[in-house]
Amino acid sequence: MAFCPRCGTEYVEGTTDCADCCVPLVLVRPPQRETQPDLGDLVEVWRAQGELSAQLTRSQLEANGITPMLAGESLRLTHGFTVDGLALVRILVRPDDVRRACEIIASTEGVSQCAGCGFPVNDIDGTCWACGARLAE
């Protein structure tokens, strides 16, 4: 058997190049690369308003042992500011870290937590962005 050193596809004996990557095959299977978690496995806990806010939130979570993932980076890095949701950065964490992440974000951002779901919410919002519950006035 032969393997592509880039994509890891296995080929039958006699094949010399990867049909997709156009590189010579090797006889030893390359080690599996660590993949990014599927976004479907993560939970959105906050929506940062731009680069600075997203990086500060990421740093606070990492300092507390939580590894967040930022989604929406391509727009954020292109535009660098938020107007009507443009370049909004979604902060996602593993399901086991949701409660702690919400508490950390609420305390570092100086915002409240929704009474219904516990997610951090801006005090000026009328409803929780995560569960839709009306916020106390």
C-alpha cells in the first residue's frame, strides 16, 4: 500500500502520485493531524464586538483553563469593526466549560447573567441573545 504524505489517502500498490495533491506517494502512513473541533460540538457563550474585545475574552478564558474557539474571524479580520453584526466574533467553548465560561465573561465584561439560562447579557438588551428570555428591567 502507498499513502499520500499530505492528505493521508491510501492507494493501491503501483500508484505513484496522489490524484488530489499531485505529490509522490510514500510507503508509510503519515501520522494523523490533530483536527479542529467541529463547531457543532461547541457552545456559543458570548458575542464579542470586534478584535480587541474577542482577544481579551479569549485571554481571560485561557487564563482560567478554558480553551475557546473564535468563529467569524474572516469577516472580523477583513473589516476589524462591527456594524449591524458585521465582523461580530462568536466565542465558543466545550459543553463542559459553558457554566464557568459564562461566569468568567459576565465578571470580566461587567455584564449580568440571564436568570433563565445563565449566559452573559448586556444590561441594555431587552432580551437574552442566547435563550430569548425577557431581561428584568
